[in-house]
Amino acid sequence: MTLTPDASGVFPIAPTPFNPDGTLDWASTEKLFAFYDEIGSDGTTVLGIMGEAPKLEPDESLRIVKTAVAGMPGKPVIVGVSAPGFAAMRSLARQSMELGAAAVMIAPPPSLRTDDQITGYYAQAVEAIGTDIPFVIQDYPLTLSVIMTPAVIRKIVTDNPSCVMLKHEDWPGLEKISTLRRFQADGSLRPISILTGNGGLFLDFEMERGADGAMTGYAFPELLIDVVTLQKAGKRDEAHDIFDTHLPLMRYEQQQGVGLAVRKYTLMKRGILKSDAQRKPGSAISAAAKAEVDYLLSRVAKIDPRADI
């Protein structure tokens, strides 16, 4: 299976489950992907920024890819392969595809500043991993500090036929989605899948602007599936209603520095992860923060019983 430009739906970004001693929790890893599959996710993405990928050993990374592919049979697995050098990127990309991954995701290094540097980097990355591997552009300026204009994204897509998807995480970014879809409408950009991130905070309107779905890591991916499904069915008010129910918890989870800790805590309370541990160096949330999350969950549960945990 390989990823194609018509990919759509919800691809949860998988956190990496750890035991309190920092070792990989493989039982929870298997349970996580089984959960994604059971709720109707259209695929998944592993070894992303929120997956603590830089903290993993190469063999651990490959085992996570293998576990994801096995846990979501028939569904595409995208692997984050961003690395300081192209040798490591190529190795992980090609080994992941051999294990059954559908595509890889490449983020630009923070040192890139000019448009030519950005487009040149992606050309070199594609040359390194091979033009036979489908890839996803990760556009995440808030964390990576690399600004990609719609014109730059169009050039990367046009110059590299193996580019099949944009992971859109600009903020504010609604106008960027609209501009890219206008490029597509006027024929200056070939069709490409656009999945959005940022914890789902803007998914309600991103779908209306032309996004194909979400690729992010909110602790209730079922909510993301609901919003995408309802918007595709033209049920705008219903999509916004369920989205608004979860928005306070989504906002809390999106805090810089502690967002992953909040997400893992919630997934642990849901019984999907055995521990909310991160591999060092990692953050943790205080007892006060946990109480706040519990309060938010109780409020969401008044309308959405899935949060009654």
C-alpha cells in the first residue's frame, strides 16, 4: 500500500508509550493501534514530533512502524523520517517502506529561511530517500520556525511528483488552505491531500476551507472522526456542536510544553496507555493540572459520554 493524493479522513498522530522507567511499553503500543483501528481511523502517523521520535533508538523506531502496520491492517501508516542528515532519513524511510508503511513525512529543519532554501531542501530530501517513496510535507511554523508560503508549497508539489500530501499546521492558516485550493482550481497545482494538525483546534473551519481531514493527536480521536464525517455529510451545525463540546479540553491539551503530558494523562485515564510517562527529557503535569483535566473531562462528559472516565 502506498499513500495517494486522494487520501482523506483522520490519521491520528500516535504518541509513543513508555513505562515509568523509560523503556518502551509494547503492550500499550499494540493496544493504541488496535484502538485507532477499532474507532474507524483512516490511517495513522508514527514517529512524529509528539511521538518523541528523537528519543528512540533506530531498532525501536522500526519496531513501532512494524507494530502500527500490523495493528491497522489495510490502512496507511505514515512515518516521520525527519533527521539532521539525509543518510539517517534515507535509512529510516526505506526500511519503513519495506515494513509496509505507506509514506513518509518530512519536516524542514529550522535553519531554512529563504524560499529557495526550502524548495532546495525538499529536492535534496527526495533525491536522498528515492523518488519511489510517497512523502508528506510537514508545514509547522509555530514549532519549526520555517515559513512556507502557498507558492512555496506549490513549487515543492510541482517539482516532486512523489509529494502526495500536505500536513497543514500553520496558525493562522485558514487562508492558506483556501489559497492552495484556488491554485488547484485554476490548474496551477495538481490535486493533493491536505490533512490538518494543531491538536484539531481549527478543524471545524479547516474542513469548510477544503481540508480533507485531520492528522493530529487529540486524546479523543473519535471527536476528530465525528467532525470530519459530519462536515463531509454537509451537517455543519452538528459538526460544530460536537466540536464545541470538546474545545475547552482541546485548548488545554494544546499548551506549549505540557501538551503531550496532558494527552498521555488522558489516554492513560481512558485505559489505552498503562502510563503517562515520557522518556527523559520530558515534562509532566502537576496534581493541580491533573485535577483541571479531570474537571474538563467531567464537563465534556455531560454531553459526550465517551469522556465519562
